[in-house]
Amino acid sequence: MNISIGIVGLPNVGKSTLFNILTKQAVLAANYPFATIDPNVGIVPVPDERIDTLADISESVEKIPAVVEFYDIAGLVKGASTGEGLGNQFLTHIRETSAICMVLRVFPSSDVVHVEGEVDALRDLEILETELVLKDFETISSHLDKVTKQARSGDKKEALRKERVEELYAALDGGKPLYVSDTLSEEAREIAGELGLLTTKRQIFLLNGKEEDVSAELRSAIEERRGAYVISDLGTATDVSGLIGKAYETLGLMSFFTTGEKETRAWTVRRGALAPEAAGVIHTDFEEKFIRMDVVSYDDFISCGGWSGARSKGKARTEGREYEVADGDVVLVKHG
């Protein structure tokens, strides 16, 4: 499955620096607002030492890690929805992402300009939320006009959809992001997902600075938003793999593996996925044509020295359609 994360933040908070560290690419990270205009897209390997170990045992020719796509867009400013700065049109670039990473600057520095004049991460969070809510409100207002016209034809299905869209409209009209709402129906959330509404996506907060720079108020605000956060001093960091790990945790994802002489490969699937769904990640045809799955846990595969040893020691087992794949499973799919 494809995992993608949109990086949002005010100008000069460390977004492009984060992107550079993640992708090791030379993306412009200048000390002035709006250095990023076109979205930068980077494909980042998911760090996992298990791939190396499996590849060594299988003597694989190739190692293929799971990957995450990161989208770095232009910095937002207060009033972006009305055209301030570069406006909010760049938010459309992250409409299809799996999650959003909000970069919030907590480090104090007189050398790095802050677009709002002073460092206040809680205020910045509220600015970003407001701009995301307004973008969603723009999207849902347009869609409501469309379904209202369709509902007038007497189509019961469209009339029901109109009710759910009105539910989303009312929630956004209150000025709050949808991820803090406890009252939305499941049908409304499904429509929000279809439309790529930004404030229904899972939020990960990257706090750029040191632990002591993070206020109790900011921590509390993030907890209220059910968000996960990572603290990293991007000015000195060379590795932010913890962000990818936090993304997997937040999105409820895990990795399983296939391995052999040709390649060892990590695959991403949601936690709780049954065997056919996991097989479908390897190849879409495998889900429909699934017969069974040979499975060995990672630890058993290593201790037994591979497939042959696992089978001889009774550690390999055959599972059917109702098997719930576990993190680290090494699998071989049988399909029609």
C-alpha cells in the first residue's frame, strides 16, 4: 500500500530542512518566506534492520524496503485562504496523502526570521488549523451545491448523501477541524475521506527544537487533538527516522516480508489485516485468487536459518483466509 505524508507549516519553521534530512536531497531551504513554491516530493525508505538480516540468510540479490512519500508544500501564513502570502492553493497537493505532518517551530532564535514576528508554536498551530479548516470548508461548500442539485431530482441516495454533507458543513462552519469531532457519523467520515478533506487526516506534529523548548500548553493542545508528536532539533539532526516510525504507529501500520534468492522485500499493511488483504498488497490479483499463505515469524525464520530450517523444525505453518497477519511475518503466498 502507498503511504504518503504532507508536510505543512508556516514559513521558516524547518519544513524544507526536514524534507532535506528525510530525503537527503538538496532542496532549497532559505532563510526567507516562500522559498518553496512547487511541491517537493520525496520517496523515503522505511528504516528496518530486519530486511538486511533476512537478505543475508536468503542470500538475496536485492533488498527492497517499504517506502513513504513526503510532500513538502509552500509555507502557509495567516490569511492564506484569502490570498495572503502565496495563498492556500498548494493544499490541493496534499489532498490525497495518508496523513499530515505539522512542523511547529519551538526553538528561539533571533537569526531565523519568524513570519509572525515572535516564536509561539501554539499560535502557529491555530493558524495552520484555521487555514486547513477554511480549505475544507471551501471544498465541502462546493460539494454541497452539487449534491443539493442532484437531490432535487428525487434521488433518495443523493438526498441521504446531502444530509451527510450538511453534517460535515455544519461541523466545519463551527471553525473546528474534523479530527476533534466526536459526533460525525461513519457515513459522513467516509464522504470526508472521498473528498480528501484535510482535517479528517491523522495528524503528526514535528516540534522543531529541544525538549525544554516545548511548553506544557503545547503538549496539552496536541493531546486534545489526539495527535502524536516527535521532538527534533532540525538544526543539528541528521536522522529523523523516528518520524516515520511515529507515522506507522499513528496510521496503524506494520511491515511483513517476502524473501528469497531474488529479493528480500518489506511490505506495508494495516494492523489487523487478514491474509488475503496482505497478499493483495504484494499483487492485486493475489487477494482475489488467494488460496493459502505459508508463514514463519521473523524470530523463528532467523533462528532456523531460513525457509528450509523453519519447515524442518515445524516453525512454518500454513494459514488460510482468516489468518491475521502479524508484524514481522515472513510469508509465501499461494494463489490460483
